[in-house]
Amino acid sequence: MPIITYREAVARGLREGLTEDERMFILGEDVGSYGGAYAVTKGMLKEFGPRRVIDSPLSESAIVGVCTGAAMGGVHPVAEIMTINFTLVAMDQIVNHAAKIRSISNGQYHAPLILRTVTGGGAQLAATHSQSLEPWFASVPGLKVVTPATPYDALGLFRAVREEEDPVVFVEHILLYSTRGEVPDARYVVPLGKADVKRKGIDFTLVAYSRMVQVALAAAQALEEHDVDCEVIDLRTLRPWDKETVLESVKRTGHCIVVEEAWRTGGFGAEVAASVQEEVFDSLDGPVGRIGGADVPIPYNRDLEQLAIPSSERVIQAVRAALNK
Amino acid sequence: MMTTYRIVEELDKKTLHSYYRQMQLIRTFEERAGVEYMHGKVRGFLHLYIGEEAIAVGTMASLQPQDYVATHYRDHGHALAKGVPANAIMAELFGKATGTTGGMGGSMHIFDKSRNFAGGYAIVGGQMPIAVGLAMASAYLQENRVTVCFVGDGALQEGEFHESMNMASLWKLPVVFVCENNLYGMGVPVSQSLAKRDLYKLAEAYEMPSVQIDGMDVLAVRQTMQEVVDYARAGKGPYFVEAKTYRFRGHSMADPQEYRTQVEEQRWEMKDPIHTYKDWLVEHGFATEADLATMDLSVEDEVQKAVQFAEESPNPPASALFKNVYA
């Protein structure tokens, strides 16, 4: 099977969209002439022209608001906010407007808006450029939130997102762009709201999303030496999240740790942990653990930054401690 | 009112009467909404358009049915002028299932897609990028459609004003911004909130044409808005209109109104858009007192029926809570 990068997978999804859906255009900062801040849209301005690949002024709030209004008016915009850190400027349009158009108009209007952005740290970009804010969006009724961790899922989810009639926050990860994975040439779709068991196991359930899926998989591999067979679940969609797959897994393993890059306090792990203990308490042989980003603004210094982001070593330690191994 | 208007040559008596009736409908509706609010039938926030009627009526009369309107939370007048039924708006204020959004939006969020009324919005300035987006869609789809975006003087202080004006002008989008400058945000005069004195001149920063008009004069509004809307419709780009006006009531029903002087209020009430237009109609032989009285009665009846309709309508069911919430 062909192997491509995560970046190429997203780009393929966008090209398919632009080719197959006349109503689609990409609007964001530096998506055109610059080729995309992360080179995702490289070449697309030349290929599709300035009507379909639109360089925006530096106005995040208006990028989201204009794309919301445009979606209400019958087109299918892909708004790009360069990094999830910059979505903060646009929060009013995302939460108060895009997310509420269908419900507040009682279904008269809806906004098929695809909001692409990039999360995560680890590139020494310091506190305002290294955050993982996707759990915040995952709390908002009216938004769907997807967090693909692999090229296969990135392309498959984008295809599914194209069919959505309401806003979706499509969260890529800064350190995943160059990662590689198998992606078939034949057309396939990854459905929203469905988690993926990336590694089957019987002793422990690790729940993760985005880049932390790779961290969890690395930990699972290493834990084999300690005679622990981990199941790794990639949530893929945070809102709505696939509770059934997680609960079914915990019923079998009896143990669960959630691994995420977002701040531990109030992170998505809290939602998963609370749900697991609410619904399959009797299956648990120990408390549900959460490994999240350190509750700090992320520093520039390399070693300090690495301390702030969960590593496979931390996951290994936590699993072994939970099992007294 | 001025002595002559070019636009009058294009308008027949019936049309001239309709402007009076529409303004009177808005006035009567708003006054009644205020009363129903005091009776506890309308809850939450209620922002009345009393005194500003000429802007909504003069503007909508310059539009075609397919044109979009997005506005702020003082939106009943705009909705009525766009043809949204008084019944449905009153029912919405009462929170009923028969309201414009089935009780989900309330006073600040009147929507009627069938009439291209794309919302009242409660976040100051929030409607601006959305209006620009609606215009962008129209241009992209090559539709013959103009978007009118109403804003208050307060919205000009928000960052989204800057972003929206910039994009609209850069991309020459078919959007007309109508700033209803009633001289106050909530309780702070615009002179203490905005460094620019002549608000319409802010458009110059974006190379956007602009004009200031007398928002108390329905024919002046009608005349200028036709030119401005035609400009946008011809694909020449956006326009910014500052309409000077005054709200005769407080910011909302909750406003203790301690920040304006009686003298100022009285001075503006002498420019009441409905009274002055009425005098103009009679003086220029376009209407008799009997014509006007007939319209007044018809409006009273319409508003009374709207209240009755709202009273008799059912509440939405509990299941409505999760309707239209897809995630």
C-alpha cells in the first residue's frame, strides 16, 4: 500500500474537495502565495486560482465569521486558522456564532463550515504558540471536533467532514505533518464519531487522540517487556466522542489511562475518566488515570518543554504503577 | 423633512402611504411589546426601535426580495420592514412555538429565511463578518444579491468592525453597512467611546465610499439607500452609511435612563420620523387625515391580533431543547 505523509493526506483531501465541490474554497492566512504555513496548501493557488484559494488579511475573527456567513449563504468554505492558539481571537465567532446558527435560527439557517487548525507543542515555539485547546471546542454544543492522528485518518476524516452540514473543527497537529502512514489509492471514508482501536490488547486500555496516540503506541510497545498487553484507542473524534468503544474496552481490561497533550486540569481526559467510572465502575480494577500536559504555560527551553508534554516514559511508569508491575 | 426629494417622482401614492403604515406598524408593535414586557409576557432583554423607524423602512424599500439583511439585537423594526409577520415576531417575544424561531432565539435573534432575514445578533458587531460572508457567498455564486448589515454606533468600536470593513473593501463585496448612530451605546455617549467624530468618515480608512444621512427622514433614507444599494448591486463594492437617529426609549427595558437630558430627548422627539412624515404627506397632498387614520386603525388591529396570536400559541415542547443540536 502507498505510504504518504500526514501533510500529503490533508492536501489530498483538500484537492479532492476543491475538484469535486465547486462551492468549496479555502480561506486563511498565507494559504495561497506562501503555500501554507505548514506547506499543506503548497501549489494550490496555482492549481485552483485565487477564487478558490484565498489569502486572507490577518483577521481571525473575520476569517471565521465571514466563512460562517458564506456557509449560511450557500457555499462550502474551508477556513484555516493558522494555529489553534490563534483561534482565541476568533472564539466569539466560533462559539457564539458558527456553533449556534442552526439552533438559534431554529433550523432555518445552517453553516457547513470546515474550520481547519493546528494544535500541539514540542517545537520550542513558547507559550503562545504551543497550546492544545481542542478540549475547549469539544465542550461546545454545536461544534464537531475531529483530531486525526494518522495520514489514513486525516484523509478519511476530511472526506467525511465534507459531508457535514454544520461546523466542524478539524484539528491537525504540528508535529504530525511529516509522519508517514499507509493510505490506499482507492476511495475510503473514516466516519465521524467513531474511535479506532489502533492496537488490540487485554491488560490495559490507553485512550488517546492526536499526537498522543503515537506516544501511547510507543508506550504499549515498550510495556510488552513488562508483560503488559495494552489496548490503544484513538478517539479520532472528540465531539461527539465514541464512548461505546472505550467502555467496551475497559470492560475487558479493567484498567484505563487517558493520554492527551492538552492541560491535564479540565482536559478531555477528565470527560473520558468521569464517563468511564460512571458507566463501567464495576469493571474497573483501579481508578481511571489521566496523563495530560503540565498545567503550565509551555516554556521555550527544550528540556523544560519536553517536561511539559506527556512522553511514552510517563505513560509506561503510570501503567506499571497502576498494575504494581 | 425636506421640501422635495428626487425619489418621490418614482413613488406612487400607495407606496408613499406604505412607508407611513410600516413605520406606524413598527411604532405600535414596539410600544405594545414594551407593555407586554411590563406584564411579564416578554422576558429577558427587549430593545425597542422607537424613534428609528425611518431607517428600517427607507432601507428595506430600496431592496429586492432576494437581498439579505443581517442586523443587531434591536431587530424587530428591521424584521417587520422586511415583511416578517408581526404575529410571528410577537409570538417569538412571548417564547412560543409559533415564533420566528420557535421560542429558541427570542427578541434578539429574529430569523426568517423565507424573507432572507438572516438574523438579529446579540453580540455587538458579531453580525458584521457574517454579513460580509453572506455577500461573499452571493458574489462567489454570481447571484444578484446585496447584503445590508445594520450596526449601531457601538459596533464601530469593536475589532470586528475593522476586520469586516477591511475585507469587504479589499474584495469589493456587495455589502452595505448601515450604522444607526443613536448617539449612545448603552449609557455612554458615542463621543466618549469613539475618537472619530463623524462616524461615516471611518470608512475612508478602508477606501470605502460613505455618506451621512438624516435617519429621522424616511424619504431621505429611501433616496440615499437606493443609490447605495444600486452601487453595491452593480458590483462596485461596499458602501458605508451613517444614519443619524435617536432612540426615544432606553437602551433596553432594563435601562434606568439616567444619562440623557430631558431637553435633548424633547429636541429629538420634535423630529419624530412618523409625525414629520405624516405632516409632509398631508402638506404635499399625498394623504388626507382620513387616509392616515385608516392606516392607524389597521395597524392597531394588526398588533392587537399579533398579541392575541402570541397569547394563544403553545409553548415549545420539552423535546425542543435538543432539536437542531447535532453535536
